[in-house]
Amino acid sequence: MDDTSLAATAIDAPTAVPGALTDDQVRARIDAGTPTALYEGKRVLVLTPDATRTAPMPQLVRAVHDTIGERAAQLDFMVALGTHSVMSDDQLDALYGLSPELRAGEYADHRFLNHRWDQPDSLKKIGTIRAEEVASLSEGRFSEAVDVTINRAIFEYDLLLIVGPVFPHEIVGFSGGHKYLFPGISGGEFLDFFHWMSAVITCRKTIGREDTPARRVIEKAASMVEVPCHLVALVVSSASGMTQMEVGRPTEAWPAAVAASRAMHIVHTPRAYDLVLGHAPEMYDEMWVAGKVMYKLEPIVADGGKLIIYGPHITEISRTWGKHLQQTGYHVASYFDAQAARFAEVPRGVLAHSALVKGEGSYAGGVERPRIEVVLATGIDRTTCERINLGYLDHREVDIDSYRGREDEGVRYVPHAGETLHRVSGSPAERLHRER
């Protein structure tokens, strides 16, 4: 995809006193950073996150409608689900702030769509990344040809407008940008490939880095997309709201948002802890997404320590992939590597999720040794936890207050866990970041 003709506008440097952007500011910044030639009289598809990301989507939908809607020939919205659960109309209305009056009135000409990754007919192959290219992009870890597929609906449009937040991410280093294409609206096999690649590399060597093998694979795939792409990258805090926007070419707006996310979403602690309690927010309603608590907190759990994922509202492993995970359980990556034939029928994206939640460790001589213990204090029962090879703690017995203020004892409590990455100051990961 050649986006050299798209002007980029970076707006606002990180501020020491963050304050949420107002509706007027959001509209003005989208308008200033998006040349009218990109959308005037053209068909525009807006790609957005689902409800598992912190972002003021009703405000943003309204802003895009106000700034672009009247001058575009068509303006539609699609949730870039990856392989998350397909959203119902009611869920879409809640996500986008829609009402029956808006649907029938101002927004009557807009379509609000799901990426149907579960329907093969919705996908189109646009190219193949050759085995030798994969070997180069993955730093020699993999050497296999990978087909690139994407939602065929994008070819009905003249512009793809990505609107979404940037956070540290376990698979690609930082989320956002072209990740809304791959895996946001791509096919499952491509997703499976680079998710498993990152799981083998490990989360701690990936998360919070701008340049990663998975990001390189994504950018290679994005270069095959012929529909022009423009980006509204958000920097959002669950406490302060949306404090910054970067609007422009993905190749320029995304790195600027990454710099701001790095400043906002990475917390440095003076030490590792023997016991960490991560409180999963309500938006993580199954382990498939609540695994983010592990990804963001794993770096501050000491060797041999314990991480508790606390979330009484979590009652399912995965609505989509639960059957597979009930069979495979959660294991370190080398456990699956050593028994590849046994797990050949399981999507590698599922194995990646399993390995990332279990964390680093070894498997040799039939013995699995995880670096840390992961315990669920959720609505998932003890029998299920034992079956899937994760620890169990009755959430009713958890007194959150008893975990607070005990850092000197090696105990740490993290509220709203899953979006802010925690690192130990002076750790190898932190030194690597500073060297970059």
C-alpha cells in the first residue's frame, strides 16, 4: 500500500498534566489531519476496536460523522475483531453510542459491521509472504510461506480510516496502526502464524517494543493492501480519558502515538514481587482477553512467584475457542513444540494464547517447569482450572485490601490491570528499551 500522498499531522506532545480531549478538539484534529481529497465524494470504511479496548468510541464515531460524513459518498464502520467474538446489534449500539433515533436519523446511511473472520467467503487472498522473507522478518525463527488474506469488503471502499488506541501489546509490541488490518480484519491462518511466532519469542521480549518480528510481518502484509489507509491513533488512559491523537499516514502517526503510549502506559517498579494480584476490568469478560492481565504484569513477577488474575465476572475461558482450550490446557511454548504432532489440529493462535498466559518456562523429559504460577480468582470453577492447568483461588476469599500497600513485603496489587505494562527498573527488558 502506497500512502506517500497522505499528509501526516502529529498533534500534541505528551503532557505532564493530562486532560481528556473535548468533542470540539477531537473534531478539529481529525479535520486538520485528514485532507479532504482523501474522502470527499469517496467511500470510506472506518475500522475500530471492539469493547475490549479502552477508547471513547461514541465520541469518535460522532466526530468522524461530523467531519467526514457529509462530504463522503459513503461512510461505514467495521469492528476489527481479529478472532474475538462477533458482536450483536445491541453490543454494537453500546460500543458506538447508537440509539434507535440515531440509527433511523442522522446515521441512517451508515452501516455498522462486524469483521466476519468466521466466514471464509468474507475473505480474499491478496498475496503471499515467501518463506525466505518470513525467515528474514522472523530473524530466522520460521521459514514457511504465509498467505495473506483480508476482508474482501474493503475493496468496496476508496479509503480505510483506522480509528483506535495504542497500548503495549504482547504479540506486536505496541497495538494500533496497521494491526487493525492484520489481524483486525484478516484471515485466521495469517493471524495464527504471527501469534505463534511471538509466543515462541516470548511476551517479555516483545511487549513494549516498537520494532518486533510480528510488526514487521504486519507491515509487509499491509504493503499488499491497495486501498489507501489513513490513521487516527489514540492515546487513552482509563483514568484520564483520551489525552492525545495522532492523525495522518500510518507510517508517521503510529510511531508518534507509540512514543506517547510508551510514556503513559509503561510503569517501572523498583523490584520484582513474589505475589502480584491483577484486577481484571469488566471489559475482559473471558480468559481469552483477560490474559492481558498476565501479559502486562508478567515482567514484575519474580522467578518462582505467583500472579493472581482476579475477576469474579469472568466465567468463561473463551466463547469461541473454549473447546480447544479445554482440551489443550495452558502450557509453556516448549510443551507444544515438543509435541507438535499431537497439537497439529489446534489453531496456532490458540496455542499462542495458551503459552502466553502460562508464561515462560521449560519442558524436558516430560516435565513442565513454568517460571511463575498463574492462578485464577474468577468465576471459573476449581475443576475447570485444574483441567486447563492453571491455579485456582476462590474469588470470594480474596480481600483486595489485604494486598494493598505491601510492596516492601514482595506483594503488589494492580487495579484495572491489562493495559498498562509493568517493568522492573534496570531489568534486561528495560535496558533493551533504553538502548533503543
